[in-house]
Amino acid sequence: MKKVILSMAMIGALASCTATERGAGVGAATGAVIGGVATGNVRGAAVGAVVGGAAGALIGSASREGYCVYRDRYGRRYEARC
């Protein structure tokens, strides 16, 4: 029963986040697990969480719904509605 309540609380917390926050949370959790398994210690898990969180935040912020990335004739990138 405790696991179900904990799972629902975690899902509820992620449901109210933006795409960037969700990406950072999922990336940090995944990075921590992979880092901990790969190194077998807490330091590896911490490094994995930091790297995974940063990567997840970058991926989450790159995908805004309803916006496309365009380039002008000078090569500059900008976002506008699709």
C-alpha cells in the first residue's frame, strides 16, 4: 500500500511540471540509476544524476509544443508558432 501511495504522489508531482522540468526529473533519476549501477557507489550515482538532469532539461526545453525552430538567411535560429 505504501508503494502505491508513493507512486501516485510521484506521478502527481510530475503531472504538474513543464516539459523541461519533467525531462530534468526523468533524466536525473535515470542518470542516478545508471551511474550507481555502473560504478557501484554513491558518487557515481550523484554524478549520473547531475549529468542526466542537465541532459533531460536540455531535451525537454528543446521541444515546445506548437513552436518550430527556423533559420533565417544569416543562419540565426529562432522559434515561432508552426
